[in-house]
Amino acid sequence: MASMVRPALLRQAAAASSTLVSSRAAAASPRLANRSVVQQGMRQQSIAAQSARMAAFHTTSRRSILPPPPQRVEGGVNDPVPVPPPSPSHGSYHWTFERLIAASLVPLTVTPFAAGSLNPALDAVLCAAILVHSHLGFQSVLIDYVPKRRFPGASKFFKWGLNAVTALVALGLYEFETTDVGLTEAVARLWHA
């Protein structure tokens, strides 16, 4: 930070001293004043070119990648914000359930490999926990970035799309568990390959 500030302060001091010298020279002799004005102009052009190079290096243009979403104002300026009705399934219980699923993934992932036995029931529980954890994570992303009140149609489309993809992945994991080697056995084979 100090190295960035120092050249700027030096440039300001040089510009101030050059204006002081040029004003004294103008008072002493018009010929010297003309030369100092030309030198000062050249100095200012050099400083402007240098600051333009620095500005080109340090900043970027302010163009939006996507246009802003549609804006809708409901009610008047003095109306209170509507408070949604309390629901324990969308409140602290939901948050606690997400944390329990996330915390349960650690022992469920380590247990089959640490115990040395590949149990199909444990494998099915691991697949279900991964599926629920992924679904809740993507659902939170959709709630945050595609809110229902700003994008009512897109919100419904993406939520149904997420449900369809989750069901498709559940079907794929079920087929992989019942007709193939299973998730933990596949990971073990890839690990030793």
C-alpha cells in the first residue's frame, strides 16, 4: 500500500514545485516562463500517460454480464414488509436437518473403508445421504438466486427440474447398487486401480 501511495505523493509534490518554479520564472523573465510552461506541459503529459497506464492496469470496465432481473414493487413506501407465516419445517428444524445430514456424511463415508467390510445396507444409507445432501444444497442455491417473488415462473421451473434430476439420480444410484458393484466397492476399485 505504501509503495502505491509514495509515487502518487511524489508526483503531487513535483507538480506543486513545478508550478511554484514556473510562477517565479514568469515573474523574472518571460523567456524562461515560456520554457518552464513547456516543460511543465510535458511533465503533465508524462504523468497523465503514466496514470493512464496505471488506471488501465488497476481497473476494469463496469459492464454488467447479464441485465438486472425485473423489478416489482408491491405496496407503497410506508407499507411494512410482509412477514411469512411461521413454519417449523422451513425454520430451525430445516436448518438442523441440513446440518445433521452434512455431519452424518463423514462417518458414513469413512466407516465402510475403515471396517474393511462392504455392507450393502450401509452403502444404500450412504447413497441416500449423499442424494439428500445434494438436493438440499441445490435447493438452497435456487432459493437464494432464483427467488419466487422476483422470478415466479423460473422459480417453479427450476424447482421441478431439481426434483426431476434428483429422482433420476436416485434411480441411477438404485440401479448401480442393485445390479452393479455398489458405490463403496466402485470407489475401492478406483482407489486400488
